[in-house]
Amino acid sequence: MSGLHMRAATIMSVAQFTILLLFVYLVGIKCISYFAYRISRSDSEDYFLAGRNIGMIALTGTIMASIFSTGTIVAAPSEFFRQGAGYFWFFFFAPMPVIYFFLATKMWKLGKVKGYVTPGEMLGDFFQSHPVKFWAGAVGLLALLPYAVAQLVAIGKTFEALTDGHVTYFWGVTIASASIAAYLYFGGARAVVWTDMAQGFLLAFLLILAGLLSVKWAGGWEPMIDALMTHAPENTTFAGKVSWTGYYEFGLLTLSFPFLPYIWQRMYMARSASAVAFSLCSYPVIFIILFFSAWVIGTSAFSLFPDGLQDADAVVGAIFRENAPYFGAMVLVAAFAAGMSTVDSQMLSAGSLVVRDLLPLVATSVDQRSNYLIGRWATMGLLVFLYLWSLTLQSRPVLDLIVFGMSLTVIFIPCVFGMFYWKRATSPGASWSMSLGLLVFLVKQFQLFGLDVYLPVMGPITWALMTATAAFVVVSLLTSPGGVAAKQREYDELLGPASKKDRLSGTIDP
């Protein structure tokens, strides 16, 4: 019995250490957000975009923290443990900036010149259409909410696993939600960016260190691979893991991910084009290093837990609870930071969609001060909704929620590329493209009314993209460009060759 008592005392001490570490961490984050609040202005542009004055290092830090969420620290090791090579499709995201680079610099310049805050404002202005602005806001909001709630679910699961249930899922989610609300309400985008810098670099450091320690605990590289081949040889092959249609679906996520509103809006925040370029070019290197570390952690579990785990989502917590519980507390902080840094960005973005895209459709005479206050409270309201929703999702796989959120923004692709590269684009084409694309996605995803049987073989992402593209092209060809032609000329002038002064101000950070 004494051994059991000693183990219980150790677990309690680890739980207490974890809580103390989190308390210190949250106090530090709160101090950062307080200083951000002190220099913030009480207007919606500063609250949502930090005054469009985010430099190279800060932009890289906030993009890294926003992209590498709990999906990297919790879901990725779990999925590498669960399906091995079947999860390698996630490496499709490494070349994402190559696809996005030229669009991102265009978005940055247009946002700076035209004062756009949301994706819907850019699309609605170009297509001269309130319906386009509405559908952009609605699709963006529907994409952000499941992705954001996944972060709270992952934080709650990791809390419970690392403390052996002494800090329950409920309290993990509650602490995370309350912490995010505190600095999001007061500091806005500037607090988010500053805290993201700290959280992003902390996440990267601890994940890499966790990978190195996992190899050591597994007995070295060769024993780790031997254990993988012994206990899960099926995880070393692509055969039977994901169908060709599945890989095609996942490949499309590479195209849709950059159009998530909170990633799109990072381009508006940048101080200069060089900040945008640097952050995008650094992304592939960071991505490969972090996801390789996640693969190592997931693979080491076959050596450490030859009999398997009851919940694969708890693999990170289980590894460190057994081998280095106090260091596991630091990993929990990293998971906590990863989730917070993604949720805060997503909630800030969601609030901006409500107040800038959806609210003007029903209230046209809202002044700047009221716009700012409504945006702040809308952000808080959405966070409360996510908190309550997350309490019902403890048994739901984190990855499913993340992929669902990512998938929806594939609907933006025809309109965005049409805006920049197709002279025959029209407003009705854009509106029908997004509305029909969303409808088909939801029918296929949730098997609504049994209509999904008429959409065989391919998944919801593919069907949504094909529908959105077909509707955009066909309806545009059948309708008049109207005011869009004038907007195309305006955009061409704004994005044309810059003067020497413009080039310098756009490519050199002060």
C-alpha cells in the first residue's frame, strides 16, 4: 500500500506543479496583454488588426502560433500513433506558401490601401455585392468555429492525461477559456500577436525537445523503429490507409487552409510586403521540423506502450506522465499555448466577421466606437458558445473537428482566383458559387436528406470545390460583369508596377 500512497503523492505533486507552472505562465501572458492594451486604440481596426503595423519577426511568430495549434502537439502525434503513414498526407501543407505567395502579397497591398479588415470586405467590394460579403462572412464563421473548439477539446484532454485525472477535462477547458477571454477582451489583436510570439516559439522549442526525449525513452532510433515494425507494421505502408479519393481530398486542404479568415487577416496585419514574404518562406522549414518531431513522439509510443492506449488522443500526456511527469507539465503548457494562440486568433477573426460582414446587413448606421464595442462583445459571446460546446465533445477526435473547419474555405478558391485572374468574373457568379458550394458541402458532409447518394465517390471538399467552380464559371458567363469591370481596372492599377518609393516602403521593415 505504501507504494500506492507514494505514487498518489507523486501524482498530486505533479498536478500541483502543473497548476503552479500554468499560473506563472498565465500571469506572464497577462502582463504581455496588459502592455498591449496600454498602447491600443479603441477602434475596430486596431482591435482586429493591431493597426496594420506588425513587423517581420512578430508576423512570423503569430502565423507560426496560429497555424501550429494543438493539432501539432496533441492530434499529430496521436494520429501518427494511430495510423502512421496514413497521416503523412499532412505533409502536403509544407509547400502551401508556394501556392499562396503571390496572392498573399496582393492581399496585403489591397488591404493596406483599401482598409479591408475581413475577407468578406475584399470580396464584397470587388464584386460590388452585399450577398457576396454575407456568404464570405457566413462561410468564414462556419469554418472557424469547429476549428477553434477543437483546440479547447485538445487542451482539456491533455490536462486530464498529464495529471492522471486530477485536473479534469472540464477544468482544463474552463481554465483555457477564461484565460483566452481575459487577454482577448482587453488587448485585442495586438495582445494576440504579442502573446502569440511567446507561445509560438515556446511551442516549437518544447515540441522539438519532446521528440528528442521520446527517442531516448524508446531506447534509441533503431529500437523505436523495431517496435513500430513489430506492433504496427501496417503503419509503415500507405496500403489500405487512405483511398486515392481521400488523398485527393486532403491535398485540397493545402489550397483551402490559407483562406481561413484568421490566416487571411494576418496578411492585412503586416507592416510591409517583406514581412509577409519572410513569414511565408520560413513556414516550410518550420513545418517539416515540427511535424517530424510529432511523428517521432507518436512512433515512440509503440516502444513505450506495447499493449496500446485506450485513447490515442492522450498519447502525449501518457508518454510524459510515465517518463518525465514534471517535464510533461511543460508540454502541457506548450499544448495550452498552442491551443490558446489559435483560439484567440480565430475568435478575434470570428468577431470581426460578425461585426464587419454580417452586422452591416441589418444595421447600417453603426459608428466607429459602437462597431468596436460590438466587435469586442461578439468575440466574447462566440468564445462562451465554444466553451459550452467543447464540454460536450470530450470523446470526439480532435482531428475530425480540425479537418472540418479547414475544409469549408475551399469554397473561396474560385472567387479569389477569379478576382485576380479572370476578367469575365461577375457578382452573381461569386454569390452563387459560395452559396451552392456551401450547400453541397453540407449535404455531403452530414448526409442531409439522403441527397449525398447523388454525390458518390469523392468527398465533401472535392464536391464543394467542383460545385463552386462550375457555378462561378457558368453564372458569370450568363450574366453581365457590371461594376466588376471597373473594379478590375482599379485593382490592376493598385497592383501594377510600383514607384521606387512604394517598393521601398513595401519591402523594407522600419
